[in-house]
Amino acid sequence: MSARHLERWRSRPYPLLPSKQLNYPGRPVGGSSSTADDRLVDLVVWLVCNRRPGADRAYLALRAFGAGLPVPEEAVRDAFIRAAQEMADELRRGFGPLP
């Protein structure tokens, strides 16, 4: 597990972790600081244990949501929409052109 993994899980199009909450001013000379959210520890541990190289992040988001973890709503919505569209495309291919 590295800081790079955490930042990639925060990136778009399917953010598996919410963005960091920055506090201003962070240091005595200015800037910003952020603190870890204790509620996300279970989600991060789950992601570390269940990630697979090259796996689709949308399905990982759905599995984490199904496990009751606090996945960002945006990722879950996009994953549900994408899964429904893929299923509809398969049905259209199976039935052929509709009248």
C-alpha cells in the first residue's frame, strides 16, 4: 500500500475514496494540511485486500458498496449506470434489431 494507491483511488472517473478535506492555514507559515478520516480505514483495508491489477474500478466500487462500506456516491451511481447499460447492450445484441 502506498500514497500513490490512495491518490489513484481518489482520482476520476470512479473515485473509490472521497477527496481529502484540507484545512487552511495548515502550518504556522500558511499552506494547507489534511488529516485521515477514521471512517475510511475499513474501506482502505478492504480495497487493499480486494484489488486486482487491471480490474475494473466500477465493479470494485459496487462490491465495496455491497459490503456496506462508505464508497463515494458518484462512483456507485456511475458503476450502476454502466452495468445497466452493458446489460442492455447485451440484450440488444441477443435479440437483434428491434422493430
